[in-house]
Amino acid sequence: MTATTLKTPTDLTITPRDRRFGRNSKQGRWWAGGDPIATAFYNALSITFPKGEAFFIESVKAFRDGAPEKLEREIRAFVQQEVMHTREHVSFNKRVADAGYDLAELEQQVGEALAMTKDRPQILNLCVTMALEHYTAILASQFLTDRNAFKGADKEQVDMWKWHAIEEIEHKGVAYDTWLHATKDWTRYKRWKVKSLMMLVVSKNFWTKRYQGMLNLLAQDGITGFSAKARVLWFLLGAPGALRKLFFPWATYFLPGFHPWNHDDRYLIASVDSEYEDARLPVTAAA
């Protein structure tokens, strides 16, 4: 797989947008429209981002040597965006803690999971990153198209999630193109087999941990037992169906010839981007 066959749009520009959110406002305990279940979902997701995105950065940077010039620029922009996402989710998570939640156990679980990757071949870490970047991209698309995703939520928090979402869509092909560059000497079957098996493992772990994380946070609200489990499962599989609605976009990952940009949803970026025009940054060579 050579640079000339990459399917990322040739006219795509990945633009870091330096925005800060929620610094001067108090975040409600159930900031997501007063809904403890929705709040638990977004909070449990956010807890993974600071350490997780640092892992993404290192996984992609490990293979940037020798990359085509366009991909190298996109990796630099990807790194800048992820650094700022990390910063904003550190701030968001602090506000979650300030609202009364103890995040120590969930943060420890993220750290332990990442510690297991230290001695693993870098190509497998890139494969994990690629799978999780597909998740962040399809979640981002859902956040921006589902009118009920943030219904009644605090505007400052919604703005942060939408800002994050458009940048996840914008750079959704970077880890995948880096993978194609790093595995250019592999057969198509080997590439498909490894990425597909890894996606199955990542999916099992990702949703198991998010389910457990939601239950942990809900228990701190006094919502426990069968009621908590039923309400979480209904949120994920029923209404609004955060997990259910991801199934078909997720399944495309296993198709021969898959590439994140086979589905061009840049119109979603344009629908939000004008709000952050003043926050755009140049891509620096030092990233």
C-alpha cells in the first residue's frame, strides 16, 4: 500500500483549534440535562481521554519516519489536536471531581490497561489506536447528528464535546494511513486479519470498561443494583441507543477496502467549525 493509494481526501486540512472550556463556570453534578445515566456515560468516556490520547500520540509518532510528506504533516496536526483534547478533558474531569465524584478507581484502571502495552510491539499499539480512533470518529459523528445526544445539557460542556468531535472527524484517517504506511510490506489479508482481530478485542474491552465505569459513577449517586444495570443497558441499546446506533458504522471496519474516509462526513465539521475560527492554529514542525 503506497502513499498514492491512500484514500484520505487530498484537499483535507487538519486544523488544530486552541479553545478552552468551562474554566469560569461550575459544572453541575448531572450536567447532561439532569440525566444521571447520560452524565455517567460522558463522564466515564472522558476519564479515558487524558491517558488514552497520550497513548494515541506515541503510537502514531512511532511510525512517522519515512512517511509521505502529506501524512507527516497530518501526523503533526493530529498530535497538536490530541494534546489540546487531553488538556480540555483533564479540565473537564477535574470539574467532574469537583461535582463530587471520586474518579481514582476509574483512572487507575485506565493506567493499568495502558501499562500492559509497554512491552508490546509498537505495531500492535498502532493497531489498537487505529481501532479506537474509528470509535472516536463514529461517536463524534453520532454526537453531531443526534439531536438528543446533549438534550438539555450545559452549553459550555456541549461546546467542548462538539469541538472535540469535529477534530476527531477531521483526523480520523491519520492513524489508519499511518498503519498502511507501517504495514506496506504486509499482504492485504494479513493486514485485514490483524486489524479485525484487534478491533474485536478492543470492542469487548472498551464497552465492558465503559459499562463498569458508568455503574461505578452511578453507585456514587446511590443508583445501584438491577435498576442501575437496566438503565445503563437501555441507554446503550434502547433509547437513545448510543451503542446500538454505532453498530453499522462499526461493522464497516471489517469490510475489504475499508478506509475511514470511505464515509466523507466533512459537512459535520463545517456545521460547527465557524464557531472556532478565531482559535485556529498553524501546524508546527515541532509536534
